[in-house]
Amino acid sequence: MGSKSEYDRGVNTFSPEGRIFQIEYAMNAAQLGSTSVGIQTAEGVLIAAEKKVPSKLVDASSLNKIAEIDSHIGTVMSGLTTDARILVETARVEATNHQFTFGEPMRVEACTLAVSDSCLRFGERKGATISRPFGVSLLIAGVDDLGPQLWLADPSGTYVRYEAKAIGRGMEAQATLQEKYHKSMTMAEAEILAVSILKQVMEEDLRNDNIEVASVLTSTRKLEIYDAARLEGIIKNVE
């Protein structure tokens, strides 16, 4: 049986134990990213993220962890931001094509499936987007005719629906979600829980320029990224 080093360089080669090490390394890269949280409620779905600002000289508004895919779908990332940009752009194109072809918004699950398919387009095969797996996980949140939904797409191409999920470096965040989340939670309670979890895992003090929060309400089906004033109000309630 060959050693691990014989198999960990190939993105299309299984080891004798049935593992593809490059995908496992990509999963590790996603887990090393800053913490992101998603919470589904009856009123809608919320996503939030820690935003690491590397220097006081950096304009924090130029660093975005939350992105709009369509007017009713948003995503938050953990891992390599450059990889996330490719997947988000793919999702945007798929959502636009769906609207143009069928005359209706793309469902959240279908959008997530498109992202997961893109995660598998790596290696030396024809049509590969990049030569290695994507080192990023995405929480995809939105509201369609089936109601509010929260999905996770990871580098392995797997996608799973969650009621609440934390990704990234702050592993204790998921334990807090499991302890405090309940299905009757309101959007206001979800905002407080998400930001309090970020406070728990962040090394810096909470500020309106080092976190991001967005939501899609069931009543409007529109993604809303919170401005500084709204973030400040949530932070005050958490503290």
C-alpha cells in the first residue's frame, strides 16, 4: 500500500482507503476561515459573518463576506474569498438564466445545486474551472415559494439544508446554536443570537465595521444587507 504522499497531490486519485486528500485539505481551508452563521426562522432567514480587517489602513467597507446572488438569495462565505467570488458569480449567472428562461425566480435549492456542481469542476478534465478543489464553504440563504431556507455547500460538492449552521474557525459557535436555537425564534431573536455568537468567537470587540448581517424576510422575499446604524442597534442589544 502506498504512502499518503503518493496520493495527496492528485485531485482525481483515490487513496487505497477511498479518500481524496486534496478535497479534505480544501475542507480544512474552509474551516480555517472567519466565522459565519446562518439562522432560519418562520419570519425569514438571517446570515451573519465576522469580518477580519487586516490593518487600520484598510477600508473595511471594501471587505465583504456577504454577497447577493439574486434579489431573494444571499450567501455568506468562510474560506478563500477569491474562490468564493467564482462560485458566487456562477450562481448569479445561473439565477439570471433561470429567470430569463422560465420567467420566475430560481428556487434556493436549485441555486445551491448549481454551486455544488461548480465545486466539482476542478482538475484536468475538460471544462474544469480551476485545477484544485475550491477552498471555501457557502451558507446560501433565501426565500422562495417553499418558504425560508438555509443551505450549506462545501468543497466536496455536498449540499445540506440546515435550520441553523455555523461555519469557519469558531467551532464553539455550532454548539451555541444547538443549545439556543428553537424553531419559534423571531427574526429579532435570530439577530441577537447570531451577533452574540460572533462576539463569542471574535478576538476583537464588536463594531459595526467588523461584522456583517443580512436577512431575507418571508414577507418581502428581498435580501437586505444591514447598514452601520442597524448593526449598531443590534450590538447595543447584545452588550
